[in-house]
Amino acid sequence: MTIEYEEQLQKRFGEKVRELRKAKGLSQESLALVSGLDRTYIGGVERGERNISLLNIHKIANALSVSAKELFNA
């Protein structure tokens, strides 16, 4: 995998998280609170700046009441 491809994957994942968060009417801060993650971390994920771990994917999915699989449906 090239660095460009990895960055594109992270960006698409982050865009999906943002889309679902907004659809649920949540702020980044409220998503962070429910997921147990830091607000700045959530922002970094949404901007595609974070190479997020499987555990944190699960935390975000649970906080959004969706399956982890849905976070990958771009």
C-alpha cells in the first residue's frame, strides 16, 4: 500500500464518522464523551489524520449505535 492510499482510506473513514455523527445530532465533544475518547482525537479521526486502532473503531461504532462495518461503508 502506498502512503497516498493509506491517507485516502483514513480520510474516507473520517468522513463517514463525521457523516454518522452529524446524522445523530452529536457534537464532536458529545461523541468523545460517549465513546470515552478525547475530543481532539475524534477531530483528528474525522480529518483523516489518525491511523485509528481496532479498539477505538469499536468504541466509536458503539457510541454511534452502528456496527463497525458501517463505518467502512463510504
